[in-house]
Amino acid sequence: MKLTSFMPRDRQTFGVILITATFGMWGVFPIYFKWLDNVSPLEILAHRIIWSVVLLFLLIIFLGRLNALRRLLKIKKVILNLALSGALISANWGIFIYAVEAGHILETSLGYFISPLFSIFFGFLFLKEKLSKINQISLFIVFMAICVQIYALGRLPFICLLLPLSFAFYGLIRKKCPVPTYEGLFIETMLMTPFALLILAFIQISGGANFQINLTGFLLFFSGVITILPLLTFGAASKYLALSTIGFFQYISPSISFLIAIFLYNESFEAYKMLSFGLIWLSLGLSTIFSLKGYKWTLHR
């Protein structure tokens, strides 16, 4: 594969470093939320939403995009779409946090491995995008992997299905309602903030609140920071790398989570899980290799 350069070599390298750091940060999220395993998933989710709103608002002011935000807030269709996408991304965050605390990091890894293929299927199903033969085969292999999970567990593998499903629906709505990343996420989390405040109020009344001036309180606040920081590095990387190039790095995140689950938290890796992951990796390998046919790796100016 020939690499075509349109920029100084150091800028290409910088883009690769940024995108690797982005997916690396997402990959180690399980460690962060494991540090908060004494806090309920709902309380963590509520704090993540609230602190994300605060930090995103400050970021938008800093970037001088407050007027653009005001214009978006006046468009009813945008608000309705972002209310739905906000509910979906909040659900995605909540499921992930619950799974990590419950010791199901491997299931989150599996879910995020198959997430791109769910997005491809949704593009075919709802946007009438063409589904190549190799993608059809890849999706069939994913279906086989899910069947293995169902047979072994005796039930639907809810975590590894709900994560990619919620994110695929989220991506579908955002594609139909294209708004800038920071403004979009701000409006989404802003619309979810009343629910987050209600959750925290209920927890406070019941005497179970964990937000204090200590390490736990700092980690709850910092959950907003870890939400925003990867978005910043992703946005910077996208200035240097084509989105198709960035796609090759997206499997860093679930790969890191996979290794963390097995080697750091000693999650069991039974035969059925090996078979499921093997099928998923085969599916992704086929999809990736054949996508390189006629593909030229280029970088943005």
C-alpha cells in the first residue's frame, strides 16, 4: 500500500500520535470506572453528564462559538433530534459503566469490536447504503458469534448487543442531523442534565451521595474531563488524517479493553468467548482487508 503525503512528515506523525492517544484513552476507560466501583453506575453517569455540560460550555466560549450554539438552540428539529441522540449516548455511557463495575469488561470489548459492523448494517437498513458482498459475509459471521453467545449463556448477550445498538442508532440520528461535535454534545448533555440532577437529588435524599472533597469526588468531576479530552484529540487528529485512515485505528480501544479485562482484572475467558471473539476478529479482518482493495491511503492537508 502506497502512502501519499500532502504535508510535512512531522505533521503526519503528529496526527497518528493524536489518534492513537484518542483511542488509547477510550481503551483505558474501564480502569477509570473501576476506581469508582464504590459509586453506583447511575451516580457516575449523572456526574459525567453534568460535568460534561459545564466543561463543554466553557470550551464553546473559549472557541468563540457561542453564537453558533445560540443559532442551533433556536432550531426545533435540531433540539428534538439531539434530545433523542442524547438519551441514546447517555444509555450507552450508563451500560458501559454498569458493565465495567459488574466485571463484564470483555463484553464491552466485544460490543465495541462489532460496533462498526452494526453501523454498516444500519447504513444499509435505514440510509439505503450499498452493502458489499464481503460486508454481507462479515455481518453473517457476527450473527454466528452472537448465536454462540446465546447458546452458551442461555440468553441474549445484552451488554455486547446494547452497546453497539445504542451507538449505531446514535450515529444514525447524528448523521441525519449533522451539527458540530462540541455544540452537538453540549446540547445532548444539556437536555439530559435535568434527569441527571433528579438522580443526584434522589441519591442525596437517600443518604447515598459520594460527591465530597476527596479522591472519589475528584474522580466524579474528572469524568467530565475524560469525556471531553478524547474529543479534542480526535478533532485535532482529523485535521491531519483522512477519516478513512482514522478508521484503521478504531480497534485500538476495544483491543486495550480486551487486554485489561484478561490480564488486569482476570476476567474468565471461556471457550465460547474465545470462539465469539475469533469469529468477530475474522469478520473484521475480512471487512478491513477487502476495504483496502482500490483504496489509497491519503492524508488531509
